[in-house]
Amino acid sequence: MKYYSFLSHILVGIFSILLIACQEQHASDLSTTKISRQDFNNKTTETYFRKQPTTKRYKFLVDVIKTPYKNQVEAEKWLILKVEELCKQPNGLDEQTARLLNDELYHSEYYTAAEKMANFLLHSSYAKTFKSTRGIAGAILASHYNFLKEKDSLSKYLKILEQAIETDTTQWLKLSYFSNKANLADLNGQYFKAAVNYHHAIEIASRQDKKNLSTLYQNLATMYLNMDYLEKASEFINKAINLVGIENSTIDQLNTAGIILKKTGDLEKAENIYNRVLLKAKEKNLRGIMAQTFSNLGNLKTKQLNFQEALNFYDASDAICVELNIGFGLLINQINRSEVYFSQKKYDLAIAQLLAAEVKAAEFDNTKINTELYECLSKSYKALGKQALSDKYFRKYVENKQSFTGDLPRSVIIEWELSKEREQNLIKNNQYELLLQKGRAMQYLIAFISSLFLLILSVVFFYRNKKNAIYNERLKLEKQKISYDLELKSKALLIDSLKNASIQNTKDWMKQELQQIINDLPESHHSKFTDLKRKLNTQNSKSFIDEFETRFTSVYEEFFTNIKKIAPDLTPTEIRLCALMRLNISTKEIATLTNRTVGTIDNARSNIRKKLKLEDHINLQQFLLEL
């Protein structure tokens, strides 16, 4: 009986290995296939185009779009002229060809030609009957205005896209809709709504569609970056880049990675990425990306205290923004330039830039930008000694930050992610049960066949083997279920702790404001506020760590034993920290829960690595997960 079971597992294993090997060989063949690029000859292409009948010229344009060229900039200039001609005299253009042309432009890097074609298909009287082209055109223009951060236009074309997907079931069109819906929510500071729509797009995307999945992960990274949630931003940008590889990563993904590296203090790597992006943008004449990258380089130079270089980069970015009418870019550069002047103690110049930016910011109503703007105005007025104005903008800054990027919005998103994990865990449990049932069915079948050959002896042997296998599987499933429950309950406690921390911060701020009011009142009135101060001083903190340790120990008994064997000199505090990391709790959340700073937690992690004698290339958290 054991022999046949073993043989069947061997055969299944060999078949799986062969299947995986074939898939990997196919993937390897694809990855090593080099795309042959040719030179674009304007004169030859134009001559051939003119020789074509009118009905075939459009299909020739499709061929040009699909052909990879070394000098892509020249090809784009020619395409823009042809699209403009087409928009003026669209003789012979039918709906099917228009959809094909629009579709190829959407998936190309010819952004200007795509925008012109989309505007023609949506707004010209000639194409008003082309119903099947509206969705693609709406997707192109939604992406365009998302880049410009123009919320009203983005909302307008998002509605067109929403109407289109009611009848057009193209998968990437649905992905574009949910992605742009999330982009709009992100611009409005509605981060929970943005996260839901990004994740919905990820769910409906094909696992093989690495390009779109990578873009969606990058969008999530940008959203978390807007929330100043650097750990989550770093997690998702790494997912995006790892999915397609650094060489195939988009310029937007590299720019996002550079911003995260800059914010985390790795300025050298950030500068290398920015220069790489700038080179790619110049090669493809992507002027908008160049403006964005010049601005990013300016921020980096400000961080390095190279102020004149920073101002030069902002000027270069401004020149392109004026040329392309990118008002949002000009607004960001004004705020960034004020940081340079502030660092140089030129506070009047800083405030002049910020007040001009405040007027322009009203056009965009962007929560993230408003928060940064108010913070800069507050500290600039404070530096000039204008305390009343500083307090005014500080209150605006606190209101924006707490409403959109504070602990409460983060905890809401964490709670939603927790519910998604519950749902996924339920699916996993059902899958385990199904596998268990299939295993039982297979064992019954083998038992029946074996009984024909081995009779009573084989039946007895099978019964014992089956009983042990089922018992072990049940134990394994129970342990996994307990593990899932622990993670879910720990994250639920984490949410409560974050909420409590947010409430306590608000109470502390209220106490400071109340104390200021009391100080300004006559002493005879002070006693009236005694009871209110006492209520504000009360705290109701939940002992997260104690409950966490009790649950963790009951599930992972071997974890403490194993880690003490490897590093017997670990302190109880360090062992507790290891347990928190074992459950994928982030550094910032650990700091909040243990009432320590992020720096203290990072130092503790370094000490733990030394005591565990881990080499540099070994990830501490991965080591603990496998322990």
C-alpha cells in the first residue's frame, strides 16, 4: 500500500516538474527574444503613405505604431502630423478601423498622437456614431488628465469610460476604469476609496498581465506615498518592479522608487534612478516626464544643501511646464522653491513663493499639496516671528493632515485589508478542506485496489496509514487555522491601538490649547477648568502586548524554544520584538505599540541581527518567518 501511494506521488511530482520546466523554458525564450528595431525614414514613409488608397492609409498608420523604431521621436513627429490630417479630413475612416487605430495608440508610447486621436473620436461630429471607440478614447484622456492632476477633466472622462464598460467588456478597459477611479479618489484625499478600487482592479487583472499588474502596484505605492506611509509605499513599488524587472519598469515606476529612496535618506541611489529616468525621457522626448524629473532632482539637491543646483533644476522644470501648460507642476515647483529659500533663511522670498502657490492651489484643491503648503507657510511665518499667522496656517495643516494622512485613515485602510485577509483565509480553508477530501477519495481508491492484491494484510496496513495521514492533516490544518486567527486578532488589536494613539494625540493637543486659554484667564477662573483637565488626563489604553504574547505563545511554542537555542543572550524585550516581526507587523506600528521611537526599534533590530549572527544578505524578517 505504501509503495503504490509513494509511486503515485512520484509520478505526479515528475509530471509537475516537467510542466514547470516547460513553462520556464517558454518564459526564458520570451525573455531572451530581442526585438529588432529599425530606423524610421520620414521621406520613405511619407512617400509610401501617399501611394496608399485612402482606406488603406489608416491601417498603414497602425503598422507604423506597432513597429519598434530606434529613432522613435522622429516617428512620433510624423504620426502627430498624420493624426492631425486625419482629424481634419477623416474621409473613409470606418468605426472598426478607428477603434483599431485608437487601441494601438493607447498601448503605445505616442502619447500626444493618442490624445489628439481620442479628442477627435469623442468630440467630432464625424465620429459621433462610433460607439465602440468612446471607451478607449475616454481611457486615454482620463490617463492624460490624471498626469496633469486636473480633477474636473479626469472626472468627466471617467464618466465616459464608465458608460462605455456597460457594453464593452474588454478587460483592460475595466482595469483602466477602476484604476482611474482610484486615481481620482487619491487626488481628492479619499485614500480608502482609492485603495478599494486599486485592489479591485488587481483582482480582475489576469495573473499573466504583468504590465498592468505592475502599474496597479505602482499606483498603490504612490497612494501610500501621498499618505506618508513609506513602508507600504516601498512594499508596493518593490512588487511593481520585481514583477517586470528593473529593465522593463516604466519611467513612472522608477520615478516613484526614486522619491521613496529620497524620503528614506538613500540619496545616492535616488539620484542614480532620477538620472536614468531623465536619460530615458530625453531619448523618447517625453517632456512632461522630464519636467517631473527635474523637479525631483531639485528636491534631492535641496536635501543635499546644493541650493543653486536645486533652483536651476526647478527653473528647467518650470520652462517645460509653461511650454506644456502643466499648472500643477508649476505649483509644486513654487512650494519646492520656497523650501530652498527657507533653508537659506530667506524667509520673505519663501513666503512670496508660498502665497503665490496658495492662489494657484485653489485651482486644483489637492489635499496632499494643501497640507504641504500650510506646513511651509506656518514654519516660514514662525521664522519671521509672525506667530499669529504661523498659528493660523498650523491649524490648517493639522486639520488636513489628521483628516487625510493621520492615524485614523491608516487604521481604516488596515481594517479593510484585514477583512480582505479574512475572506482570503476563508477561501484557503475551503481549499484545504477540498484537498483533504480529494486526498481521502484517492486513499479510498488506492485502498480498494490494494485490497485485491494484499487482502486482509493490505487493508489493515492501509487503515493505519490512512488514519495517521488524516490525523496529521487535521493537526496541520488546525495549527494553520490557529495561526491565521492569531494574525487576524493581532491585527485587530493593532487597529484599536492605532485608533487609541490617534485619540490620545488629539487629547494632548486639546490639553495644550486648554492650558494656553487658562494661562490667558484671570487666576480666579482657573478652578473652573480643573474637572475638564482631569478628564483629559485620563487614559484608557489596552494592553496589546500582554494579550499578544499570551496568544502568540499558545500557537508558536517552538518559536521561543528555537530562537533561544540560536541566540540564548536575547533579552525578553528583543524576543518580544522578534515575535511582532514574525507576524509581519511593520517597524512604525511596533514603535507605536511599544511606545518607542522608530530609531529605537531599528537599533534593536540591528542588535538582534548581531546576536543571531545573520549575514548581510539574509533578511531578518524572512529568517524569523522560517524559524
